[in-house]
Amino acid sequence: MKHFCLLAVGASLVFGLAAQADETVSGVSVVVNNDVITYGEIVDKVAPRVAMVARLYANDPQRFEEEARKVRAEQLDDLVERKLIMHEFITTGYATNVLEAFIDDLVKKNIQRDYYGDRARLVKTLEAEGQTYEMYRRQVREDFIVNYMAYQNVDEPRKILISPLKIEQYYKDHQDTYKEDDQVKLRIIVLSQPQEGFAGEAKKTADEVLSKIDGGVSFEEMAKIYSSGSKRTEGGEYGWIKRSDFKPELSDVAFSLKAGQHSGVIELPEACYIMLAEDTRPAHVKSLTEVRTDIERTLKSEEKARLHKQWIDRLKKKSFIEFY
């Protein structure tokens, strides 16, 4: 019942709250230059996302309402942006017969890829979704144009250049981001306590395994034979771990080991464990070499967002936009 109520609130948000509740779905919500965005378009765009938010915040109506409002604002902004971009595309003379032929080819490729080359299958699918072939083609055309214009104005590689100096400065300003805690590279043999059987059975087996390891049998081989842990087939290899990755009873032992040293038998209620520290790595800050690619990716993403906003703001300044 609570979920239904949240969806009802979300529906009112989709339509612009109570003040607009008496408007028809086909009514005009926004005029962008010589084009319009209807309430129906907004509903189609927003409703599925509001339903998702309702599921996420089913027990928090206030948070749901806040997030639903954000969803509506974001999706409405996206619809306005698309209208602005389409208007720019048309008024700058990009629209040609060559484009239309290209879109027809693109649709054919989509049908070949997604519908086994069967146009009738596509039409039947669209009908089930309340759409027509013409609506589908128009959407393919619009998506292509929006992506093409974004590439020309934002995404084109020459527009997004990140200097080495900027990467180095970002690294210096975000040292805390690249701090690494103490780590140890572990192999673990897990011997689960039997649900049936005599007490101490797992400990007895663990002692025998430990004796073989001390006698020179490889830890990896013993793990593959005896371990009941999820990493058995990998020879008990867990890779590099932090203290927080395991419960204190195991982490305290693991981080007391030196490289190449194994533990004794660690007996806990659920299982007995034997651990081998293959290597250790003290807390440190990752080097610039290690994180350069990540920093460059972050800076490119930030620059792309800046250029996108700059572009859309420029389109808005020379456009007519009216909200109803």
C-alpha cells in the first residue's frame, strides 16, 4: 500500500504537481523555439524512473518526494536540451537528403542486428509498446543527430586536451584519494566445522594439513586438496587484502605475518583457517604513474561536462523557451 501511495505522489510530480493536475496529457508543457514538449512526452520520460525511485525509497516518503522532483527536473532538462540541439541542427543546414538515406540505412542495420532482419518483427514489437514504425525511425534519427552534434561541439578529441601539468596538479591536490592502507597478499585454507561429527574434527584435519605444509608440501597444493573455501580451485589465493576485508580474528593474524610466513591453525566457530602471507605492502600513497590514466579520465569527464554546459547555455541564450 505504501508503495502505491508513493507512486501516486510520483505521478503528481510527473505532471507538475497539483497546480497542473487538470491539464491533459497531450497539453503543451514547454515551447522550445518552434517546437513543443507535451505532458505526454514528460510522462513517458519520467514515469519509469519515478517508479524506480519509489522502489528505492519505499520506506522514506520524504526522500522519495525529493528524489522524484530531481528526476522530473533532470529529465525535463534533457528533453529541452534535445529540442535545442535538433533546432540548431536544422537551422545550421545539416539536414539533407543524404542524411535521410543514412538514417534509413541505420534503421536497416538495427533491424538486422536486433530483429533478425525481419521488419515485421520490429513493427509487431513496436505495436506492443504502443509505437509505430514512423515513431521508431524518428527516434533513431533524433538520437543520431543529438550524438553527432554532441561530438562536433563537445566530444571531438581535439576539444578535450588534458595537459600533463594539469594531471600533476590534480594528483597533488587529491593525495588523500590515492592513499592505500596496509595490505597483505594471502592464500587461505578453510576447513569448515562439520555440522555432524565429533567436536574437533576440523581442528584435527587442520593440524594434519599444517604438519604437511611444515614438512615441505606446497600451501597451494594443500589448499586445492583440503580447503572448503570459495578459492579452493585457485589454491586458496585471495590476492591483496586490506584489514577491513576480513573479520578481526583473521585480519589480526594475517597482518602479523611476514612475507613467506604462514600462520598456525586459527580455530573459529564456523571453520579452522591456515593463512600464508605471500607478500606484504605497507600503507602508502599510489604513485602518479599508477593513477595517471584514472586522473586523465576524470579530468576529461569534467572537461566534457563543462563544454557540454557551455554549449547548451549558448543555445539557450539564442533560443525561445517558455514553460507552462
